[in-house]
Amino acid sequence: MSLVTENLGKLYGDTPVFRHVDLRVEPGEFIAIVGESGVGKSTLLNCLAALDDWSEGRVLHNGTDLGTLDEAQRAHWRRANLGFVFQAFHVLPHLDVAQNIGLPLLLLNRPDPAHVRALMDAVGLEGLGARLPAQLSGGQLQRVAIARALVHRPAIVLADEPTGNLDPATATRVMDLLCAQTREHGASLVLVTHADAAARRADRVLRLTADGLRADPAPT
């Protein structure tokens, strides 16, 4: 179930953010997208998630043109197929850790407390299920965000600078966790990052410019 873009472009008025983006993400593949600040990496990720509209081209998943779906259909597609790890975590402050992680399963009418507990253990959050987000560190919040993105076993995981707010040691642990969990679930991973250490982990590194994506050698 590949995720594909064809000649994708995003413009604000007459000003292009990026154009001519052709991308194919194969099942189980890990791709890192790098580029200068302001080139539109997060915007591209939001387009891949059908959270943002694009101006040109197409985004397809398993042959389905996401541009033809209305907002409700896009939301249902995301729930079934996508996990998103946001840079700012976006955990819900009034829900505890277990509730935040289990929310995607609840939205799919597939509550599974045992699976939530097992995933919490796998990401190093054992015993913290009843804590509220305000009681957690930045590294713990990022692990909540990763567990929430993976709990429903999505085919695709998109991660926007998941180590951007973390110290180097915590960033390494978070990348270890993200790589291990996506590999275990057989999910495709598309990571937007400025961090050389994170990009080094990818199968492919692509650089986004105003005129599309090009292969970029992984940092050494």
C-alpha cells in the first residue's frame, strides 16, 4: 500500500512553497526529508496526511486519490491508515497517558486496554498510565505521541521533527523507539528533520527544495 505524490505543488496565492514533488513511499520504508528552514517540509507532511490542501498534482494511497475525498472521508482515511507524530506533541491535557494513547482505537471503535498497556511498556511508560501530560517530561510526552501514532497499527507513520525539542541523549532514545516500533509494525515512516543523526537512520534521505525532491546523501 504505497503512498505516492505526483507533481505535487503548494502555492500561497501566486507564491510557490514547493512544486514538482514526486515521491513514492513503499511499505516498510523509512524516508527522511531534509531541507532549509521555510522550504515547506512540514507543509509537505501535512499534505501527505491530507491535513492541508495542495494546489497542484495528486496524493494517492493504495490507488485512492486523497484529493477527491471530502473532509469526513479524509478523517476516516487518517484514522484507519495513518499515524502522525507532531513536533509539539499535541497530547490532550485533560486525558491521562493511557487515554491519550488509546484515543485512536476509541475513535475506530476498537478499544483495547491490554494493547495500550503493552505499548506503554514497550515505549518505557510503564506505570505512568494515570498521569496527566502536565506531569511528564518532554521525552515522556514524545513517547506518548509516538505510542499514540502507533497504537492502531497504521500503514504509514509521519513524524514532524520528533526530536526537535529534545536533548541529544533523549533524542537518540526517541529515534531508537520510533525506528524499532515502526519496523515491528511493518509501517512506512516519513520523517521531517533537521537532525543529521535522525536522517542517518533512514533508508533514503531526500532534500526538499522549491522545485521538488532530490536524493541527498545521508550524513556520515
